[in-house]
Amino acid sequence: MYENTRVTNAAGIVGSATLLSRIFGFLRDVVIAGYFGAGLGSDAFFVAFRIPNLLRRLFAEGSLSIAFIPVFTEYLTNKGKDEAFKLAGSAILLLSIVLTMLALVGILLSPLIVRIIAPGFAGSPEKLSLTITLTRIMFPYIFFIGMVALCMGILNVLGHFAAPAFAPVFLNLAMIGGVFFISPHLSEPITGLAIGVIIGGVLQLLLQIPFIIRKGVFFWKKTRIYHAGLKKVGLLMLPTIFGAAVYQINILVGTLLASLLPEGSVSYLYYADRLVQFPLGIFAIAMATAVLPSLSRQAAAEDFTGVRETFAHAMNLVFFITIPSMVGLIILREPIISLLFKRGAFDAETTQLTAVALLYYGMGLWA
């Protein structure tokens, strides 16, 4: 019962922060839709932004956090704070090296990656070139968001949920700032949005560091690149990567097929996906973030009855919210899109085509 209360309270914190983030996220999308609509520039940006986000969801926020939290919790419970913090320091050091290398390789291979993910862009040299440029600008984002994901895992286990949950607000604000303050000064305005992504990534990471230090994780002191616990983290990541890959492949295939369709198709899918992510992010992801540390503590203590009760409690809360949200999105899809996006470059035709995409995306919300 105590863990259920703890999960509910933590979910409330994460949910509130996520709600604020989603509000700013929608404001960001309203700004993007109004300034860029659904055309060459927006298609190029959304494909380029999809690439580091794909890696983020596969290896960082998804599998890394899920794999690290149980191992870190086990060390904290059974081996003490000192050994657990050594594991955290080693993870921070190793991940920073891996992500730096990944970002550099991604920048070098951007032309190949874009041609694989968006083959339809090959028919438009201008769109292809712009997408490659934007991909190179935004690929380093994987470094910052990957480090944020690890910090989130550490802080959540230590009972701090606010800073990681509020981090996306800084990304949204930076992207909005990029449109208003950087784009007007560039020959290709959409580039300002990409620069805003990198600024947002830096700000998200800077927000976590004071709280990590305050908790006593001095990752720069006598830190070894290898720790025995990292092997266990790696083994736990494998099945979670596979599980996340199933969903991400669907998104990738959707982007690939949309690139072969008329201009603007990638943008229609993006705007529809953002509307689906609103209830998903506020409730389902907030609950998952809040429940994982509790499940990890119960599993480490071999309290399997508690694990079942906590999991059932979380699932009941998720279904209570997501099923009505799914019905509402499907029935009211066109009025919702009109209210949020229909202004500036986002015209009536764009509204109708985005509504078609939202119909099918919305059907999968409950799952």
C-alpha cells in the first residue's frame, strides 16, 4: 500500500511536469505549423529530427533508463550508496564516450542515413540536401538527451522526479526561441529550428547536473570506465532495445513511405503523432516513469506479491485515462486540429489530411 501511494504521488509530480512540457510542446508545434506549415522545409526538419529521436528512444530514454534503474536500485539496496554511486559514475563516463562517438559517426554518415530513411527525397535534390544539413546539425542532440536519460534514472531512484520531468520544457522553449530569434536571420529559416534543438539539449543536461551533485554523485572523482554492474545493465538493455525497436520500426516505415508521397506527407504524420503523444506522455509515460523505481525496490527485496499489486494498480490507472482519450481524439480529431494548428501556413487542406492520419494513429493509443 505504501508503494502504491508513493507511485501515485510520483506519477502526480511527473504528470504535472509532463503536462507543462506538453503545453509548451503544443505551443512549439503551433509555432512550427504557423510558420512552416506542411511543405519542403517542415518535411526536411521532421525527417532530420526523427533520426536522433529514433536513437534516443531505442538506446537512451527507453532501454537505458529501464535497464539502469533496476541495477542501480539493487546496488543501492544490497551493496550501499558508495558502490551504487561508483556504478553511476562509471555509467556516466562510459555513456559520454559512446554517445560522442555515435554523434560523430552520425554526422559523417548523414547522407547515407537520410537516403535510407527518406528514399523519396532523392527526387528533390533541394529537400535531400536540406535534410542532410539539418541532420548533421541535430545529430549531437543524441549526446545531450542520452546523458539526460541516465541522469533521470539516477535521480528517479534517489526519489527526485521534478528536474528530469521538467527538462523537456527547456527543449520546447529553445525551439520556439529558435523560430523567433534565429530563423529570421538565416537564408534557410528552418535551420533556426534545428539550432534550437541543440540549445535545448544543452539546457536539459545543465538542469540535471546540480541535482546529481546535490545527491552526492561526484562522477568526476576517481571514476573508472568499467564497473561490474555495467555488464548487467548491458544485458538488460538487449530485450528492451528489441521491444522498443518494434514500435520505432513502425514509425520509421511510416516516415519512409511518407517520403514517397506528395510534399507535406511527412508533416501530416508528425502533427498527428504529436496529438497522440499528448495523453500518452501525460498519463502512460508518467505512470511508467513513476512505477519503475517502486517495482525495482520490490523486486530487489523479492517482494513479488508487492510487484503484482503495484503493476496492477498502475495499469488500472493507465487504462482509466487512455481509453477515453482515444475515443475523444478519434471523434473530435478535426476540430482539435483546427483549434490547435489552423493558422498561418497551416491551411484547411493540411487540417483535413492531418485528421486522416490522426484517425489511424488514435486507434492505437490504448495499446
